[in-house]
Amino acid sequence: MKRMMAAAAFIGMLSLANGASAQTDPNVGTWKLNIAKSNYNGGSVPKSSTVVVESAGQGIKVTGTTALADGTTRTINYTVNYDGKDAAVTGTPDYNTVSMTRTGNTTKGVRRRGGKRAQTFTIVVSADGKTRTTTTAGTDAMGKKVNTVQVYDRQ
């Protein structure tokens, strides 16, 4: 009986530890683009952008809503694991898959369009967890060079 109780307690602690590690992902939260601190070298500057990142299994679920310079709204959605494998993306002509790996506060990724690398990016969440900086290089759907640094503030 004592062994069963000890085993149940151990399994319970493992479950809590696994849940806690999923919650420690620094990307999880709601992030609003700080246009004044961002740099767009190629492509137009959006009017606004909000990214919502939720824990999802071994990775994250991302919903990004952007008001583009021309007034249209674009909502990008995907769920991706941090395993470097491609996951489907909807809502943008610039890429249709994304893959990511994460170490600590740094996430590295590749966006592909039609199976070909379109963009690479790095996301760094500040040590205090208040700022998320995404640096992107590559091309958009029209083949135009994209080189941006987007700074987001935690909401």
C-alpha cells in the first residue's frame, strides 16, 4: 500500500513539474507591437499588431492580428512544436509553414513558402519578460527582401 501511495505521489509530482515547465515558456502571453522601437527595412510598417501565444503540448499556438498599412487586417494562425519540424500556417501569403526550436528565452525559426525557405527569424524575450524582439530576414510573397526588427511589449 505504501508503495502504491509513493508511486501515485511521484506521478503527481511529475505531472506538476511538466505543467510548470510548459508555463515557463517566456513567449506565452499577449504581445503588442511597439512601432516606435521597431525597424522595417523592406516591407511597409503596419498600423498595429498583436500576437497571442498560448501553450500547446510541446510548443505553442500563435495568433497574430495585424492592421496593415493599407487598412486591411491579416490574422496569422499556427500551432508548432519546438522540434524543428514544419507546421502549417494560415493567414499570410508570405509563408505557409513554420518550424521552431527554443533554448531559454531565445527561439529560432524558419518560414517556408511552397517548401522553400522564405524567411529566418529569431525571437528573444528579455530577461524581465516584458519585451519580445523578433528579427526577420528573407523575402515576402512578391520576392521583395524583408529585414525587420519588431519589438513587442507584454500586455
